[in-house]
Amino acid sequence: MPGIGPPPCGTMGAKDVSDFKPRAGHRPGPLIPASILQLGQRLVGARRVTDQLRGDMVTEYPKWQALFREHQPPALIVWGKNDHIFPADGAHPYKADLNDVEFHLLDTGHFALEEYGDVIAAEMQDFLGRITK
């Protein structure tokens, strides 16, 4: 049955999550402040926390699916097509369960806001302007 399911977590297994390359999928040049990268590495090191979050996400998806199918909220999906943590394959199923979806895949990785914050903000403003009239 098509629909929203747990987002694929890429090919990163438990042992190689600590090898996550935050620049993967992004344009060259300064992008992500060092403090954010350091925080990310500390969180990746907190294995128990990441395992719990991943487990919670997987078990909660059927509830989200039911909510979306029943209530059909308008949705704006903006995703990094080069994201290695939540690959683009995880974005497409939303289109199967929601009737009113505006869908954008940006040429970026996991830190889409840091690279395309102005574009994403404009998309959000436009979307919210249309659905709140």
C-alpha cells in the first residue's frame, strides 16, 4: 500500500553514523558554522539518544499516516535532494497520502536551511499566504 512510511535513513549503518560528512551534498564553500558541526558530532556520539529518536520515528509513522489521510492538511515539502540522512526517497511518499502538497527538492544536502534559508523562507511565506486567506 503506497503512503507515508518511515523515511529511509540512507545507507548509514550504526557503525558509520559517526563518519557522517556534514558537507556531503552541499555546494563548496562556507556554509555551516563550526559550532553547529561540533554540536552535531556530539549528538551523533550520543548513540542512545539517536537510537531512541529513530525508534520513536518509526513507531509513530502509522499515527502520522492516519492523521494525514483523515484530515488532509495542506502541506509544503521542501527537501534536500542530496540529503544522506533523510534521502529524497523519504519525501515522495507524502504525495501519495496528501491531496494538497506543494513539493520542492532543492539541490542541497541535510542542512538545507543553512544553504537555501532565503529560498525556503520565501516558499513558506508564499505557502502560508495562500492557505490562510
